[in-house]
Amino acid sequence: MSNDASTANEARDSFRHFLAIPTRWKDNDIYGHVNNVVYYSYFDTAIMNYLMVEAQIDVLTGAVLPFTVESKCRYYQSLSFPEVVDAGLRVARLGNSSVRYEIGLFRQQQDQPAAAGYFVDVFVDRQTQKPVSMPQHVRSALERLVSQDDEAVP
Amino acid sequence: MSNDASTANEARDSFRHFLAIPTRWKDNDIYGHVNNVVYYSYFDTAIMNYLMVEAQIDVLTGAVLPFTVESKCRYYQSLSFPEVVDAGLRVARLGNSSVRYEIGLFRQQQDQPAAAGYFVDVFVDRQTQKPVSMPQHVRSALERLVSQDDEAVP
Amino acid sequence: MSNDASTANEARDSFRHFLAIPTRWKDNDIYGHVNNVVYYSYFDTAIMNYLMVEAQIDVLTGAVLPFTVESKCRYYQSLSFPEVVDAGLRVARLGNSSVRYEIGLFRQQQDQPAAAGYFVDVFVDRQTQKPVSMPQHVRSALERLVSQDDEAVP
Amino acid sequence: MSNDASTANEARDSFRHFLAIPTRWKDNDIYGHVNNVVYYSYFDTAIMNYLMVEAQIDVLTGAVLPFTVESKCRYYQSLSFPEVVDAGLRVARLGNSSVRYEIGLFRQQQDQPAAAGYFVDVFVDRQTQKPVSMPQHVRSALERLVSQDDEAVP
């Protein structure tokens, strides 16, 4: 049911930055697996951690904020508390005001992801909420994540 | 940034079943808007509420369970606590063991959605976790949601 | 294990304001019950809904904010998705800058709570984060919730 | 507002087991601080991680399950994404079927907690949901956490 995923390179080494995300007890649903919604929280955390730690964006008072306009996830394998997930991050498209992040979630020691997906974010002005060019220090940080890959997470 | 959404009919009256979902305080993020991850919890809740209340699936002991294999959301407008969101649900594709749900999230009295997306679920056997035909009472309930529309949420 | 709860009046009619909170699919944990953490989100939502809708506090730009300094919950019965919970709210102690909210969570048509607890909040200045007197319109709204009861949720 | 906390020893070295819990983006609320509800998820995660990893309880099929009957938290300092929190765990009271866990949440390199609280759990039979003696391997694991301290988190 996810055959077309094979057209994209989602292997661990295709990602440029990693964050270890320990699962939490409450992530597990009634089936004993991490609920599908929570995967997006892992994506979100990987992205915002990079933006805050590496790109030094100031989420409380900065003039420019990232807004998410689209997101997607394909689920290949279950995850379960208490395992630790490695979130791999790369940038597939870097525009003037927008960016497409691709994320793979990897179980320990696995090369193929348990899930993969993307977030499309647009940087907006805090006051007007209109799209604006991303600040240069953000662009520089995101350029370091740009994938060499031609094929994106579908 | 979401121009191609216009090719799909996402208006309120294109959905077949509605659930009112009040936002919660914790849904709001640092910007005072419902965090993008939480939209998927609204999707999830609309689907599972329908399956449990209308299709009478037994999530604790039933032999067949729904697993989510893919999900997506496009964000058009912000939502904020304490507003109540109307989640519209329809079925765009009903297979033997799989189903594509489409969901629109509507602010009160609005005809166009604040966000729209889909979940692709596969019914699996609880023991083997392999895809199986969905039970007839589930299929019957899902058939009532099948959209007349030719165009799906992109 | 909750014998001393009997010394407090936690019956439905001892609360002064009610909010219906539908459970969400993701609230359920591995045992098919609402996870114990989520009860606090119901408490939080009941309080903030009252503050925003009835007391008209402005959480985004208001000069005075509520900070929680202590919270507690006693769990008597399980809750499960998709049931709707009635959150009853009352004020047990109303100080100059602080307030003790008591909350009971009721299943439909039940007179005794499935869980009960409290939040102690202190109003602080947004800039200095020091305690300040709560604004008069907030105090007036909270006075309407003051319980006649002598005994508090333990 | 938390003066009586000084009667309990909540310093880092009074806890017997530690788990590093990275905050997540979604933990932050509108004020840019970890929402008060989320602290309980850190407590919950510290406890269940210990039970699953150290005490080897089987949450999916084991005959005996822990149910939470009471929980409490006192908030001393704000936490914020992306910081990593150290959750300290100890056992203050170990009964036949029940246990009182005390938890302190510590910012990196800090000796006094940002928050502290407790969970009272009762072990119940999976079928009858009645309290039962905890299994010996669980008791042994919990005995290793018993605090020497006379004073409990209030």
C-alpha cells in the first residue's frame, strides 16, 4: 500500500540532521502503538528544534514566524513506547519565503524509516501574517539541510 | 500556496457526516493558534467516532482493526481555543480492506474549510496484523459516507 | 483508596458552572481508558474557557496572566472515548492574586464524579511575572463561582 | 506560594532514578512555557519507563496493570522547549498493591526542581480490575527506588 514510496530515497543516510526523540507513555494508543497523530509531533519537534537551536529563530518575539501550510505522513511500521526514535531532517525545496522539510522517523539501528513525510512552512510577518522573505541566518541554516536527492518524499 | 486545492470540492455541503469538536486550551500553541499537529487529532476523532458510534466497531476486542497508512492536511486558516470546530467526513475511495476518508474542518457558519485532508486506513487482523476484508457492518456504514464528488482532497 | 474524598462534597450540584467536553480518540491509552494526564487537560480547558468566555481575559495581549502553581486529581472511575464528560467548576478560595478552582468530571447522567481535583492559579504581570491583583472583571466573574460549601476537594 | 514545599526534601540527590525527557515543540503553550498538563506526562513517562525497562512489566498482555488513583504537581519554575528535563523518581510508600511515586523535574545542572509531585498507583487484575498484590519482580524493582527520606512531596 505504499509502493510508490520506493521512488523516493528515504534511507537514513539521505537525511542531513538527526534528533533523537524518546517516545512517551501517552504516545501509545489503545493498540500499544504510537498513535498516528503523534508522528506529526515528532516531525514538528525535529523542525522547530533545528530552527531554534541551529537557526536561532526567536519564537517569542522574532519578527518572522514559520506557519505550516501542508503536511503529510506515510506510515510503514509501528513505533512503541519506550523506544527512542531518530528523526532525520532534510530540506527538499527552499524558496524565498517557503521551505519543504522532509522527515524520516527511524527505529534504532534501522536504515529504512518507520514513517516518512513532509511539512511545507511559509515564513510570515508576525504582525501582518503575510509571507515574507526568510531572514538570512535562517536561510543559511536551512541551506545546510538541502538534500542532494532528486526525489522527494511522495 | 494552496491554489490547487481549488480543484477539489471542499465546501461544507460536500461532506456527509459532521462532528462538533470543541478546541481545548492545550491545543493552542505559542502563537495562540491550534498547533498544526492537533488538526490530525480532530481528523482521527471524527473518523473513530463514526466507526465506533455508527459502524459499531469494537476497538478493544474486535477481530479487525483500522491502521492508518497515510495522512495529509492542508491548512488554510488558523483555529483558536475556545472555538468549536465542525469536522466534516466523507469517504472518497472504499476498497476491500482499505478506505480513504476525507475530512474538512470548518469554523462555525463558514462554508469553506479552515483545513482539509485525508486518512488512508487499512483494516487488519488483530492477531496477524495483515490486511483483511472489512466486516460487512463496517462497509455498510462507510458506504453511507461515499462522496458523489469526482475530485478528492489533493 | 479515596475514602477521605467522602469528607468533601463533590456531587454534581455542588459545582457552579459546567462545560461539556467530548473525549477524543487520542485521549484513550493502551487500556482503552482516558489516560490520567488528559484529565488535567479537561480541568485546564474548563478553567480557561470560563476565563476567556465569561471573564473576558485576553490571553494574547492582556497585562495579567494566570499561572498554575499547584494541581491535583483523584481518579474514581474510568472514562473512555467517545463519551462526553461534563466538567463542573467552582471556586473554593478567592484571594487577591490567587484562586483555587475545584473541578469535578462527570459522566453523563451521573451525580458523583469520575474524577475530581483542583488547580491553584496565581495572576501575574505579563512583563515581570510577579503576582498582581486580579483585574476587577476577572474577580467579578470568579465570585459567581464561589462555592457555598465548607469542604474542599481534598 | 509554595513555602510548605520546603518541608520536603526535593533536591536532585533525594531521587533514586533519572530519565532525561526532551521537551517537544507542542509542549509549549501560548506563553512559551511548557503547559502545566504536560508535566504529568513527564511524570507518567518516568514511571512507565521504569516499570517497563527496569521492572519488565508487560503492559499489553500482563495479568496485572497499574492504575493511577491520585496525582499532584507543584510548579516552581517554567520549563520551555527545546530544553531537556531530568525526571527524578523515588518511591515514598510501597504497599501490597499500591505505590506512591514521587517525581522531581529538574532543569539541566539545577539541584532544586522546577516542579515536583507524586502519583499513587494501584496494581489491579486485568480482568476484574480489582486491586491485587503486585508481582514480586515489580516489587523488587520498586524497592530499589524507596527513599530514605522521612518527608514526602507535599
